[in-house]
Amino acid sequence: MDVGIQQQFSSHGWDNILDSEVYAREMEITEVAEAVGFDTTWPLEHHFTNYSFCPDNLVFLAWAAAKTKRIKLGTGAVILPWNDPLRVVEKISMLDNLSNGRVKFGMGRGLSRREFDNFSGIKLDESRERFDESSQMIVKALDSGFIEGDGPFYPQPRVEIRPRPERSFSDRIFAVANSDDSIRSAAKAGAAMIMFAEKAWEKRVDSIELHRELFREFHNKEAPAIVIGDFTFCHEDPDHAREVAEKGLVTYLMCILEHYELASEHLKKAKGYDAYAKQAEFLRSDGGIQKYIDGYFRANAYGTPAQILERMEQRREIIGDFDLSVSFRFGGFSREQTLDSIKLYAEKVMPILKKW
């Protein structure tokens, strides 16, 4: 199992914290993660709000490449509608050359109207078409060393990528996928599926199986393991671990609801977001938000090391093998809480997971 960290770049939940302090904490986490043996770092791409603000995760990973020797560098994810595919390929190839082949390229299509509305000429309703067109161009370019396209959004004359991508990306492509449309797009692009721990795993089996079936159909081989974005707090005291973890999760989830407007009716009108529109209807129902929170509590693995491993074993029995991208800093956790949690997880949880 590949056990990585997910880096949020959030200030929601911390009082009077400067943006520079947020970055200092995330930079420290990267170096600690390398030192204690995590396999991959996955910084997110988000813009404009205290929910998350890493406008270019490839810039952050270039810093990480220089500060580390071993840890792999994953984009979790580059949001394709907000980025020109030519520039994405150039930067991915450049970073892969600089880091001696440590890059994992993760991509997504975006969801937040708050973000889309601030990118001139890029509409939420176009996100599916933009993602599908761009992802195919990028994946082919990373394989061939040339990018070209004749689609409506990214017409691109054939041009060589320099520095050339010198190593295969065939097993280093990932895509965030929650809806059936996104799962199909991920499978078509040859991407491992990234999903977040947000509801009971029994309810995710159909989506995971769909990705596996489509991957076999498109590529005539088995799909790679999914990558699960977990949110955790690890502590030897079970009562303390639960109290801190669940307080942090509630704080974080309230920010998610606000940032993505997940209970808003605008999702009914957003093309390609039918699954999220249904979720919004559920959230507006009586008790919907509490059920949403409870779903996160059940889906994520937090607690003592033994409790986390027990939850991971239960998950594995339901969905099969998976990789991890674990968030340790969210919802107002102090620096000490975050670092102690990372180190305990690395000492007592990670060695066992890596044997799976």
C-alpha cells in the first residue's frame, strides 16, 4: 500500500492565522512526512477562500522536490478547466525531470461556483467537456512527448514538449472521481480513481466496481488501486482522539458546505452535476446535514492506532485493496496535535498498512 499525506492549505478553524503561517505549517508537514516514511505528498489546488488556497500545487511541489530526496510528488489535483493543457504538460514534465521521476499526476474538474466564477470565460457548466478534452490531450502528450488538439476549448497545433517527458506515466495518472460521468472519464484516461472518505464504504462499492469494469473495457487490463483521501487524528487515548477528530471534522465539513454551496439549489441547473444536485436535496432535508456529518465519521479512520487499523481492515474487506492520501491538518488542529498525530501514525499504523 502507498501511504501518502494530503495537504489542504486551509485557514478555516484557526484564529488570526496568517496565510504565510499556513504555508509554514504545510511546508513543515512535507519535510516531516519525508522523514517518517510517508510515500507521497498530495497538495490540493484551490483558490480564493480560507477553505483552501494553493493556487498552483506544481509550484509547491517544485519546492518540495528541492527539499526532499525520496517522497513522491502528487498533484491532488490539478483542476483542468482552470489550467491550459499545454502549460500543464510542460510543468509536469519539467517537475518530473527536476525530481528524477517522482511525479504522480492527479487531475480533477472542479465543483465550486465560488472558484469558477472568478476565472474569466470558464463556466461551471463546461467543466465536464473541458475536463474530457484536456485530460485526453495531457495523457497522450505525457506518453508521446507531443501535444495537439482540435477540440472546441483547447485547439492546439502539434508541438513538442520540452523538457521531454523521459519516463512513462502509464501508472502515474490519477483523477478525482465521484459521479458516474467522472468515473468514466477517469477510466478512459487510464487514471487511478481518487475518492474521499465521505460516506459508508458499502455505498461506494458500485462506483469502485464501475471504474474497474470501465478500465478493463478501455485498456484491457486491471485497474490500479483507488486512492482514498482520509481525514484522521491519531492518539493513544481513544476518548481524546475521538473528541479532537470529530470536532476537527465538523469544523472542516462546515467549511466544505459553505465553499462548495453543497446544499444550494444552483446545482440543479449546473450541467453535469446531477449527482451533486441529489446530494444537495438530501442536505436540505430534515436531518440531512447531521447525516452527512455522521457519514464522514463512519467513513474515516481516526482514533488510537489499533482503532485506525481496525477500520482500515473493515474497509479493505468491503472494497478491496486501496492506497491512501491522509489529511492530518484540518479543522483547527494545533501544530503540536498535527505533528504528534503524524508521527504516531507513522510509527504504529503505517508499517502495518505498508505490508498489505
